[in-house]
Amino acid sequence: MPQLSRRSLLKLAGLGTAAGTAALGARGAYAKAARPEGGAGQAIDAMQHAAHTMGPVGRVGADRFNPTTYLRSWNFSHLPPAERARFYRETPRPDGSLVREFELFAVDREIEIAPGIFFPAWTFNGQVPGPTLRATEGDRVRVTFVNQGSHPHTIHFHGWHPPEMDGSLPEHQVMPGDRFVYEFDADPFGVHLYHCHAVPLKRHMHKGLYGMFVVDPKAARPAADELVMVMNGFDTNFDADNEVYALNTVANHYMHEPIRVEVGALVRMYLVNVTEFDLINSLHLHGMFFDVFRTGTSLTTSERTDIVMMCQGERAILETRFRYPGKFMFHAHQSEFAELGWMGMFEAGVRRDT
Ligand SMILES: [Cu+2]
């Protein structure tokens, strides 16, 4: 079988221009018949062409993992109370802090990352990224990890912890069918991550075993509309190169379902880069600037910009207020990543008090 480049694979899959154009043949014919005469009609055709040269055709099923729900969910808050209690419990301590107990399991699962493109993932709790864990500085975090997968796995948390909790050494491997309890104090505050640290690391990472770990400062940050955003990519033909890129796993999801925010309200984005195989990834937001808090470990912004670049494992908190109503595009500023799925929209609306 001839070697496929990631470009030709994507075209076959309908993500690129060739198959996408064929799939849109009927729609193109309709547009042609309906278009008005003259320059304006040509402009509309040009726009339609531009629109279908980027991004997948069709939609990904959202019944198993919905990136819109994932955005504003942490500590299993998206689950009904009884089900949530199976995976997350909190117990107050005399000093006012909490013991936060989490149940995570590794399981092999095929996930849909672009319309009709299924990826044989290794997941935490059946989803990629894994569930977002959130604690307050000084809380006790206790994570019971059960490996229901087919390979040895671990959980490696970023943050302060003793060496036996690091999940990185050969003796830390949790074999299929085994369990391990990770326990440490949440420190420092910031936006962190957790991921499997079994070898080969890049395979275990890119297969989907990662998630966000947010630690809030004891004196809470100002109230905001908070969003969990993970930049990731998928090597669908296992040639150590990504064919699909996304924010929160599903290529172009937020193009179809823009992230709704409110004009004037503080929006806080927790952003992590877990993209494997590429040295960097980035987020660029159109039409505005945002404050950057690198690793989220300071309450003072270090930078005001409209683009932030990150190595794998790097993360930041981004804060902004939308000044104007309407749609604002955001995407990786590596154009190739954007065209292969890492692109989305915000839609800012004006609140109407009723
Ligand atoms: Cu692993």
C-alpha cells in the first residue's frame, strides 16, 4: 500500500478540499442556481468556496462526549448528583479546607474526533480529555485510579507531591486490573494537568490519557465565566504526525456550536497544550486582546496580547471581556493546525434582564 501523507489521508476522509468539494457538489449546484448575477454573486461563490475549504463536512455525534458541556464542567458537575457521587466526593476539614476524592479509571475506547473519523483512544473515564479535576490550594486531593485498560498506565500530576505519588517510574506502573491511590495537597494554585506517564510516553500521551487539573487560590479569583480548553491533536495513521487538530478533541466543534459569552462579562479561559509530535501550539483570538497568566500561578498578568504560544505541557489562564456583540474566530495561528480542525468561534451577546 502506498504511503499516505497526512494531507492525502485528510482528503480521503473528507476533511480536506478534494472529498469535501465532491461531498458538497449538490449544495454547490444549488448555490449556483440561486446566486444573483454579477459581482455580488461571484463574491458569494468565493465565500462559499472559502468556507468549505476549511474544516470537516458533517457533524460528530455528541452523545458520548460533548465539547460544549466539557467547557464548563469540572469535578463531574455535568453528572446528575447520584452518579456524580460515584466519581467525586468532598469532605470538610476543621481548618476549612476540603478532602476531595476522585475516581478515575483508564479504559480503551474508540472516539469520534471528526465526522466519520474514529480514533482508538486510551481514555480516562471514557473521554478525551479526561474529566477536569479542580481543588483549592491546601485541599487534600485523593484520586483512586483503576486501570481497566489493556496496557500499564499511571497518573502523573503536575504540582507539588512526594516522589511515590509521581506516577513516572517503573515501580509506579499500574497494571491492567490493578488500582493505585494518589494523594497529595493541592499546591500551587494555577492551571495544571495530569497525564499518564507510562512508556513510551508519547504514545500514552497522544492516545488520550490527559486532563486538566485546576487549583484555585485560597482567596478566589474574581467571578467569571470560566472555560476549560485543551489543545490536542490525533495521529490517526500512527506515523508520528497528527492528522487532526482540535480544541477539546472534536475538530471544528465550536465552529458549529460557538462558545456563547456575554458582552462586558469577565471570561476566563484555562488553556493547556497537550499536543504530541508538534513542538508548539498556539491560540489566537480575533478582535480583542486578553491578559495572560502563565501557568496561572500569579494573580498579576504578565502580558496583554492576542496570541499565546505554548510547548507541550505548558498552560496559561487567559482573561478578557468582549467589547462588541457578534462572532469572533479563534484558532491556532499555525494555519495548518487551524485547517485540520483547530478552529472555533465565540459568540458574544448582550444580556437582556427580564
Ligand atoms: Cu498510559
